[in-house]
Amino acid sequence: MSEAAWSEQVSTLGAMLDTLEGRIRSGDRSTPGLSEFKSALDDLRLRTWGLLTAIHEDDPHAFQEQFRTLRGTEMCRALSTDLRTGKMSGRRPDVPALGAAARDLAAAVKEGAGKSPKRRSKGTP
């Protein structure tokens, strides 16, 4: 499948979710099929992860580390932006725990920057 076709598929999924969210926002609380839709998305996610891992079979652990790092970076930046712009309330009771986790992560990154990674066998997750 070409990159353009993948982009179209992702756009289609996004549009479907936007439609569902719009219905809920407009007060339509009837959600027939929503559980099935969620199950299909879960299945899609798991199967896609399997495909990505298979593509990187030479070093799946390195791929997983890179993927998690990039995803974590995206999430941290999005949360920072949402808090700074007021899109997300900083008054939520769970926000201090988020700050503590961010500080722990920053310390672990600083501490781990000079360490060599542990050697893993090919079969170790």
C-alpha cells in the first residue's frame, strides 16, 4: 500500500471518530455498535503492533524502545501545551502526580544518559 493510501486510511479512521464525538457532543447518547467499534480498533492496534514488530525482527527491542520514546515525547509535549494553553485544567487532582512522574522521568533520563544499555538476548522482551 502506498504512503498516500495509508494516509487516506488514517484520515478515514479520524473522520469516523470525529463523527462519533460530534454525535455525543450534540447530545446523541445512543451508541449502538460503539463497543464493537472499540473492539475492532483494539484488534487493529494489536495487529498493527505485531506487523511493526515483524518488520523490525532484526532488533525488535530497539524498535520498541524507539517507539516508546517517541510516543512518550509526543505525549509530554501535548500535555505541556494543553496545560499551558488551558485546554487541560491544571486544577485536576491527578495533575500533581503527573508532575511528580515527569520529574522522576527527567531524573531517570539524566541518570541513564551515561549508562550503556543492558544486553538482551533476541528472545527477551
